[in-house]
Amino acid sequence: MPREIAAYISWLRHFGEELPQPRRIGVEVTERLVYRARLDHGRTRAFFAIDRSALTLREVRQHLRWLEHSRRTLFAVVEGLPPEALLWGTPQRRGRRPGKGGGGWTIWHYLRHIASVEKWYVSQLWEGLPPLPRSDSPLQRLALTRSQVLEVLRHPRREDLARSTRSSGEMWTLRKVLRRLLYHERYHTRTIARAFC
């Protein structure tokens, strides 16, 4: 875990974030959550105590910067690949369907998935988001979705900073939405980089 934390700090510093590089990183368990369902392949339903705390506008701006860094990292991974690479697939595990923990997803699938889930996360707090224009291009879909997400998140109202709601069987706050947005895109960026680059 300390190695992953150090890598995360280095990644943020690469984009000019002013964070100290600690000499030593320790880990302390401050909370334990118990779930009876499997928590693999995106089923990360955790709602941490910190998720209950209201965000400040400064924290929202910081998270939006980090989302921009994450998107730049994703594009850096895929933009050097030839166009046909979008159809490259991960090996499918025997007896499993593509996308159900069995592999078999193409880069195209991963990019579309990132875009779709991004809008879904935001819709957990903001119902009735307008539909996006249709696009078969996953890169354009990512741009359209991110534009809508930023439109909603750039200027949150004071009540949005502390609002919580239950949706899709989970508790949601703005802090959780931002955490999940960042984690999800970084997770799949690493998946693409490991499998295809």
C-alpha cells in the first residue's frame, strides 16, 4: 500500500500539484466495512465516514483538477495507439462472458464504459440530466460526458456540498461521487495500459 500511495503522490506532482513527498509512508486502518456481496469488477459500494463530510469549494476545485489529470493520463495511454487498437481485446477467461469478469473487452469497450459510468455517478445526486448526443466514437463520448459532468460540478450550490441521498441501493454524497469518478477512470486507465501498451 505505501508504494501505491507514493506512486499516486508522484502522479499528482507530475501534473504540478504541490504535495510533499513523504520520506516514509505508513498505513493505519481507521475504518472497517463489512459487505456480504462480492466487491470485484467495479462493485465498490463502500460509503466511508469521510464521505459524509461536506466538501469545501476548494476541495471540489482540487478534485476537478485531479479529474483533468486523470483524463490526460487516459488520453496519453490511448492516443499513441493505431486506430485499429480500439478493437484490441483482453483475453477472455474460459467460461465467462465478455464484460462479466471474464475479460474479452476491447479498448473501445473500456472507454465507452468509463464515459457511461461517469454520467451514472453524477446522476446519483443530480436526477434528470439531459441525454447526451449519440456518438459511436468512445473518445467523443468521453468528451461529451466530461463536459456534462463539469457543467454540473464546476459551480455546486452550497447545499450540494453537503447533500446526501440513497440511490441504486447506495448512499451518495458529492465527496463519494468525486472519489468514485477519479478512482474508476484511473483503475481502467491502468487496466488498458497493462493489457495493451
